[in-house]
Amino acid sequence: MDFEAFKELVEKTKNDHPVWFGMESDESPNEAAVAVAEEKLGAKLPADYKNFIFKYGGGYFAFSNVFSLDDSSDWHLVDINYKYDAIRSGHVLISENGSGDFYGFKVVDGICEPKIYFYDHEVETWQESPYSNLFDYLEKFALSN
């Protein structure tokens, strides 16, 4: 799914189910905050993630969460990645399911791939997911019940 289709889906879902968006989102970052995060993480973030956080901020998003660049947030991307550095293993964590598992981007040559990977805490390994990008992931986990 591309960003334009995702924005249309979000608007339709907000109109159909406004209560799903009742939790306050985090503040949207500026380009400087993105550059600082990329420097601290040692990885260039994918365009899909940047488009999402510039538009929606991150944090709570319908039935899911997306780690943000809001310094005051419990969902702060850099803080969470530092906290769970032992499991990152060449990935940038961008979301979690509340059960100890994470979703993230694989880092190759200092650049995050847009495909979403899944960290299963039961077997302590990263696995490919069926989601080609952040928008496909959020369509499944945030925008449907």
C-alpha cells in the first residue's frame, strides 16, 4: 500500500470508527529530529515511516502504536531501541504487540528496508512478516478489528 492509499484508508476508518482514534497521538517531528534519530540509531529510516510520523506523529494509532520521535513520549523510537538494544540485532524496532514481541525494519548497509520484520520473544529470533511496508502492517493491526 502506498501513502496516498493509506491516508484514504485512515480517513475512511476515522469516519466509520472515530472512537478507535480516541487516544492522543504524539507530536509530529521536524526534519532535524529525524536526522538526530537516524544518527543515534545508525540507520536511515524508510520513507514510509517518515511520511507516517510527519502526518500522524506516532504513539497510539487506532488499535496499534508506532514508535515516535516525540521526546516526551513513552513510545520514543530511540529510547525504546536503546532499551532493547540486545534484541535489535540489525533491526530498528518500530512497534510492539503488548506481549513482548516487536515489529521492525531490517538494517542493511545503514539503511532500513521498508519491509516489516517480526521479533518473536518466545524463540528470540527475527522473522520475515507478510507486510511489505509500514502501511500494510498498520492496515492489518491498527485499522481493522
